[in-house]
Amino acid sequence: MKLEDIINLANQNNGYLTPELIKNNEIYTSYIHRLVIAEELYKVERGIYITKQGIEDEYYINNLKYTNIVYSGDTAIFLNGLSNKQSPEKEASIAYGMNIPKLEGYTIKQSRKDTFYLGITMIETPFGNKVRCYDKERCICDLFIRPDNYDYEDRVYAINAYKNDYLNFDKLYEYAKKLGVLDKVKSVFEVVAWN
């Protein structure tokens, strides 16, 4: 593979050369090293490089670096478009029993394995990269699991945004039942659905 092909490959991936791309395309580390020296690639983390066209995306980089985290809480609400503001403190979840990474500016919460995988999806960051994140229904349920973690206005905004854009009662109620908040969710959404 030519050096320019490596740059083109990275640019097709929003400017990122990831460990997966390196492995799947059998790119030699000596080629990557040459591109770094020539300032065609920049190392952002171990095994993760970005081109001049790429935009450094903290959500994406940490999702590549820590493959066992899932964006949750306020961060998932923001990424799902259920909030009009981005929290300065980012949140992610990890299943019990896994090592908790130390990420500056992040709150990492442990979740029971039986509910950790519920609602995981791939969602686009503001920079167009796909990351693991809880889906809209899981975000709404989380508002009822730990209501004290969210401002009242943020909860109302998220519920109304969900109601106006997406509303999937079957999935929402299925998640709420598994997470033990079905009665709370129903009491709100039976009123919200008619307004």
C-alpha cells in the first residue's frame, strides 16, 4: 500500500486511522511512522492517528481507546438530541467486573451486566463519527431511575423532545419494565402522549 493510499483511507474514515483499519488493511507501522514524521498523520492516542482533514473528536477517540465503555447519562441524552446543552462533565457506563478507566472530565458508572447491554446503539457524534451510546428509550428510562441526577428542566426537555421526534411506546415500556421503572414511565407518558 502506498503512503498516499493510507492517507486516502484515513480521510474516508473522517480523517482517522484506527487500529481496526491498520489491522484490516495490513498497514506496516514503518509506513505510519513515515507519515507522522512527514506531518501527514498525527498521533492522538496509542494506535489512533488523524490526518490534517480530520477533526479531533474526544467522544470517538475515547470510544476507540476504551472499547468497553458506553456513553450514558447527560452525554447520551445530548448525543441523542434530547438536550439543548452539552454537559461539561461527560458520562459513560461500564459493566460490573470490568476495569474502570481513568478519564479526565468523565464520570464512569458501573452497571449490572443484565441491564448494561440494554439499549446500546451506535450514534453519530457532532463531528460525524459513530460511537457506542445508549439509545433514546434507555436515556428516557434513566431519567426515572435516577431523577435526582438531572435538573427538572432537562428532564422535561428530554421527555418533550422524545415525544415530538420519536415516541416508540413498545420499546420504551419494554426497557422500563426491565429496568424496574415501568409505572413511573407510564404515569408520565400516558399524560404526555395526549398533549
